[in-house]
Amino acid sequence: MSSLKYHFEEDREYISRQLWISSEPITLLGLRTLVNFPQSLTMVREQLHTSDDVDHTTQDRLKGIGHNVSDCTLDEIITEILDGMLLAIHEPSGTYISIIPVAQPINRSVAVPLTENVVRGSSSAFNEDIGTNVGLLRKHINSSDLQIATYRFGEVTKNCVILSYLHTTIDPTLLRSIINAIESNLHKDISNVQELSRMFGFSDFTLVTRYNTTELPQSAARALKNGRAVLFIERLPFALVLPSLVSDLFVIADDSNHPRVFAVMLSFIRILGALITLIIPGLYVALVSVNPDVLRFELAHSIARSRVDVPYPAIVETLLLLFVLELILEAIIRLPPSIGPTLTMVGGIVLGQAVVEAKLVSSLLIIVLAATTISNATVVGYQNALTIRLFKYVLLILSAIFGVLGLLFGIVIICSYLAGVKSLGIPYLQLKYPKGE
């Protein structure tokens, strides 16, 4: 008790209270910001006084309402307090009991997803409380095959990471790779996704995310059934699915609630949207500035007439407008929801009309980039959309230099790069795990 008091001597939230049960003193320790002390004291007093087994001592009754931590080290006991547990000390015997208290309401309740819209499916979303997230996952997978492993990372922060998987569906080699990476890095502080990526050995300069993020429990449950692992990091309101596959760009768990024909149609639309986002800007630049002879005369004449007074090459006006669109997309995310969509929509309309009338860009380019921006939104997942947006500029530069051949060459480069990407030994382009391998 003296060591605990010394450790928390500058922490004004540390509270020590004493109860007397059958003339025996019990000291209760905890943090005021994590433990509701009035209700927790009442709960402990009632559970000890209303015990039916009067033949047992106060020490035995105290053990019945928590778990014994008498054999734990001082650091482990401090961790229990920092985790929001109520520490009860039976002074005559020196027994330490960790009790689940009445917690302070510092976590938001289960709400609707903020970054993923659901048409047909559960509208509950993960939040910052890691226990709530595991509970939501268990609601969607009510099976004894679901395994939950908890790990403590760091020597200072003691952050919690939870690994979940179905031991009947996950590949043993994949599971062993994940567990080995986790257990060999327990000394590191893991508080964000970048640190977790470095722990698994993923490169910081990868163009494709090696994990898929989701805030929907049904998507995490679908990933588990498909033989993948799901990780939760404390205070992050989403789950990480390992490994990431190319199918994550076009298929979501919500599709299973549609008829098969509609689900295939929606996936095809998303694939078409990704192709439009990748190819159309580069194709516009290639056909306007390098290979106009590929077009029919009427179309080439119409495009040339729309660009009569534009003083810049096609690549310059395209990059200029793409940069403005990137600013608008980032502003939509950063601005408050009450004014963000209205401000960016009005700004986009006024800006687009102004640049066309000022003859800085052609009106056809406005149509092309508007279609590109809308198509980019069809890709599943915010991080996956960022990957498509980045590859778009690679094709744009090659198209401006080499024309249509540069566009085709860029597509080959992207496909070759994706074919070489692996996450924990699983190829990124793998759609179904081969049987027997």
C-alpha cells in the first residue's frame, strides 16, 4: 500500500477508501476518473453483507466477488488500477482482490457507422471501447470456434491489442505468422495503425494497404469466416482485417443481403468505377495531346474547339483541376458535418463555372474529372480509394509522355506491382485460398 501511495502521490485522481466488514478493515483503491466510487462502494458492501454463506470468513467472501492478485507484482497491480479495476485489500490477511467496479460513463454508446453506409444490414458500429467491440463481434459470431487473445504492448503506455480468429477456418501458417509477430514485439508501444504495420514488417512506402479497416461488425465477421484474422487496438473505433485482398475493393458483407444477381451487379459497378477512376484522366490527356488521330474527326474537332482558348497543355489543366478536387475532398472530411457538404458543393460549382468561363480549362475536362471523382467513391473502403487515387496519377504522367501506349504500359506496371504484393505470405490478388496449399 505504501508503494502504491508513493507511485500515485502526484495523481489527484487516486482514491483510497476504507470499509469495515465484521470488524475487519477492507481498503478500496482506484482512480476517480475510471471508477464510480459511491456506487462501487455500495455494490461491494451489499455483496459482502448479503452473502448466504455466513460460515465463510470475510476474506473468502471477498475472493468471491473478484480475482485474487495477491501473487502479482507491483507493476501488475498498478496495471489493474490503470485499467479501471477496483483494488480491494483485506488488511488482516494481506489479500489483494481485483473487482470489476461500476465504471464512470466515459465511453460513447454503440452508434451508427460514420465512414461506411449500410443499406441492408446491421447499423451498429465499433467504437473506442475495445470490450464493446469484442461484444459486438461475438453477437455476429455465436460460436465456440471464435478465439480471442489479448496482448499488452509497451513498457510505458501498456496499450491493449486483441486478436480474434476462427481456429477452424484460419490457415495455421497465417495464424503462426501473426502470433509470432505480436509476441516478438510486446515491448513496443502500439497505439496507432502505422506502428502495428511496422510490427508486422509492412513497408512504410507501400502503395497498397496490407490490412483492411472496417467499423462494421458484420464485415469483421465475414472476414473471420473467410479465414482471416481481425485485430482491435484500444481507443481505435474500427477493426483491422489481416491480410488485405483485392476483393476488399469490390465486395462488402452488405451484398449478402441482396439477391445473388444484384450482388454481382453491384460488384461489377464497383469494378467499373475503379477502372474509370484509373483510366479516364490519363486517356483524356493521351487522346487530346498525344494521339488525337485515334478519335473520329467529329469528336476530335469538338474537343479541339472546346480547348481553343485554353493556354495550357492538357496535362497542366488536368493536374490543376485534379489538385483542386483533392482539396475539395479533403475539405469535406475536415469541415464540420453541418457546413462541410454545403460549402464544398457551392465552392465546387462556383469554381468549376469560373475556371471554364476564364478559359483556364476545357468544359470537357470538367465532365471527365467529375465522372472520375464520382467513380472513385464506388470503391469499398476509404484507404482502398486512396490507393486508386494514387495510381491514377501514375497513369496520367505516363499518358502525357507516351500517349495511349504509355497508358497501357502503366496498367501493366500496376498489375505487375499488385501481383508481387503479399501480406503475411498471402498474395494480394488471391481470391480464394487453394485447397491443400
